[in-house]
Amino acid sequence: LFCCCLYEFFYCFYLCGVVYTTTLFINANSTLYIVLVSEMNNAINSMFDPLLFFFLLRQDIFAKNRLCYVPRIIGPHMDMLRLRSWQDYEELPRTIWNIRQPAEGDDRENVMTTSGLDLIVMPGLGFDQACRRLGRGKGYYDTYLNNYRKQFGSVPPLLALAFSSQICDEVPVTDLDVPMAKVISYNSDTSTAVSMS
């Protein structure tokens, strides 16, 4: 378990460093939305995601006064709501999936009432070489992105981070699925970042 946690820590640290240098992230000056990245299982969620949030949120997004929105899922509906600070994130209640999100009735700024987003960091179970994403099958993000497109005319660039084991030859998609602009992973054989776009 210790070795697994240590691997997750350095993997997260490395990928966050790669994300910092992407044009998509650098250009997301005014509005940024980030979600939990690893959906491989709850054990990995509990280790990987807090680290990712620490490095991306506390060390960059809030330090540079960028805006950040996180998902809140209630029943079949998902909203993207404003996250005010790192402390605000740490105080959010956890869902039954061990994911922090604003509570029902927590009145926050909704993305749909703003001028839109510059970047969305997407979660996923798997991704293929064409940057297509496999979710959990509930369609929360696909539905949200299509509603976003109706509201704003287009979706912002979608960025995903993945373990190398999450990269597949092909994932099943539907007409509602929106491909990622970029998927960043890590090739342990060459010790380099792998960026697909």
C-alpha cells in the first residue's frame, strides 16, 4: 500500500507539471473548471484526487486567482458550481463515492449563469488514441456538455489525465460523446509524458 501511495504521489506530481506547461492550461486565465480525474476505483480516487487537487488548485489555480468550478450531482442532474478556495474544497461534504461536492441547497455561482469556461479537465475510465472518452455510463458529463453547447454555442477545450493502463485501442462511443482536445498520460517504459490530441 505504501509503494502504491508513493507511486500515486509522484505520478500526480509529474502529470500536474505536464499540465502546467500545456497551452490549454496556460490560456485558461479567467475561468477554469476541474473535476476529479481518476475513476479507476474508489481506492485510487481517495489517494490520487486529493493530490491532484492540491497541486492544481492550491498551487496554481487559486494562487493565480483563476476561477474554478466543480460538479454537483443530485439524482440525474449535474451542475457546475463555483469553488472559492482550497479551504472551501476541503470543507465540502463527501458523497457515497467519496467525492467532495457542494451540498444540496449550497447556493453557489453556476457556470450556466456566467460567460462560460476556458477549459474543462475531464474524468474518465478509459481513453483511446482518438481522444475519445469512456465514462461510467450514466451520461452526466455528455449531457452536461451538450447542454453547455446549447447555452454557449460550443464547448471549451476538454483535457484529460490518465494512467497508462487507462489508454485503450478503442472505446465505445455514441453520438452524444464529445472527444477530448488532449489526453495526457505517462509511458513508464520511456519515463515520458504521452500527449494525444
